[in-house]
Amino acid sequence: MKLYSITIKPESPFATPLKGDTIFGHICWQAAYDDGLLSGGLKKWVDCYDEKPFAVFSSAFPVFLENHKSWFALKRPDLPPSILFKDTESDKRRRMETRKEKQKRKWMKVGEDLKINIDDQSFLDSSDLLKACPESDSAIKGFIHEFERQHNSINRLTGTTGEGFAPYSIDAFVYYPTVELAIFVLIDEEATDIERVKNSLTRIGQSGFGKDASTGMGRFSLGEDEELQIPKAKEGDVLYTLSASIPDSALCKDCLFTPFVRYGRHGDVMAKSGKPFKTPVIMADEGAVIIPKDGRLSEKPYLGKGIKGISKVDDFVTIHQGYSIYLPFKMSEGVEL
């Protein structure tokens, strides 16, 4: 497999977060309509997905340029704050205030070599990311703005709301105008290649990603892509995940994570079926820290499981990305999990 980073440029607000499993679902629908995306067709790779994924997508993370080098703002690892942040204040009150401030640092700075260093200087808050944006405005408090978007049901025959006037709102968010995002993807070149994946992402960005795409949400364009060296598990003693996943308990000694429940729904034409909702899946969100058993994960550049059998529609095969790309890193000396 080969590892790439693909830069995307948001061009509208989003109603659905750019998580790896959702991106993977969009790619599968692209493959359903484009026989050339996957060599041998989608069914061939669906049948062996729980043993051999044809692609693994990360969630999207902000990417910045500093001194002609890129760096990524990844989610802070799901480790106890006592491990990530060292107390340096002798006064008890001041120590508690400092801890509270440090807890706001939800992001971790990682260079283009993908080497993780969990010291205090690596962690950033939203204001730090905003300062790193080109042409940043100090009057803006954060680089992501969340808001509610108002909707109402329209009678398509009359073009009016009719008697059942029932306005509602959905949660949405928009990035600071100059923010660019990076998606990491592992590709099995027996199945496809980076150019075909980029073409699919281009189409997704043009038609819209996720919820309310028909009303202009989820638009983006593609920037540059770069092949990266695949990290090896033996380079660290724990593994950091880049997307929501389902760790394999047989291969993991322990896992520190934030639970994430995916209440999935079929896309495209299946969204209009009598049973559009999938079986919920409980996952470990991106940023999970995996403690492997005796380095047994070192043979693969990804971890986790493929998921099948979550569709409520008879005879409809559905797969869900339970895999994740990982970055290995070493814990500070003397720290035990």
C-alpha cells in the first residue's frame, strides 16, 4: 500500500464533519457508479474488505505552511492530561488555573515527517491555529465558526410551505476562509491509484459532501497531493489513530479513546428506501492511543476491523470503514499506561 496526503480547500459551510469513515462511504458510492475507480469493480473489493481494505481514509485535519514546510494540526491524543501537561506552578490556585488553560489546547502540531512529540510545545488551541492562517484577523476568535442554519419544508407542487409551516434548524460550521485541510489515504494499488481517488474526491467536492449537499453545503476543491513514507509500528511503543476505528481486541493490549457512535444512514438512492438507517456502530474516535500486544500490528500500515452487516435493507451489502491509519510514537520515559 502507499500513503498520500491530499489537500482540500473548503468553499462552503459543512453540515457533516469530514471524518474518515464518511469520506470512505462517499468513495464507495463513486465506485458504484464509476466502474473504472476500482480495478475489477466494487463488488470484488467489498467481498474481501474485512480482510483486505482497498483504501483507508483519515479524517480531515488543518494543514499550514511555515518556512516553506507543511505541518498538520491533529487532534490531541486521548491521553490523561497529567501525562500530556506537566505541572510547573508551585501555587495551588495558579496550578489549577494553568491546568484549565492547557486543557483548551485541543490540537497537536505534527510536521510533514509525521513524527509525534507529546511535549507542551506541541499542543495548540484554536487561537494558535488562527494565527497560523494566512491573512489572519485578530478580531476573529477561532478558525472554525459553528452556527445554526434555518430550514423549512416546502410543498414542491405549490412552491409554498402550505399549512404545515414547521421551521427547523441544523448545525453547521464554516472554516476561516484561508484554511486548507489534509486528508491522509492508504491505497492498495492493486485496486486503484491516487489519480483515480483524486478524481472521485473532485466530483464529491463539486456535488457536495454530507448533509444538505443539495442546498450548497460541503463544497470543496482539491489542492496538491504528496506521497508520504508509511510509518512503522516498531518506531514507537504506542499508536495514534487518524480516524474513527474499531480496534481489534486480539491485537491490542489496551486502548485509550473517546467513544464515538456512528448513526449511519444510506446515501444516494438508498437514502430514499424504506429502511434508510443503518445499525449504529460504536467506535474509538480519531486521536485514540493504542497499546499493541508485542508489536503484532507492525506488519500492516493500518489497524482496526472492516465492518459488514449493518444494512437493514435485505440483500444489500454495506461496508463501513472500521480501519484507521496510525502514527507510532514513544511515550515519555518513565510513563506507564
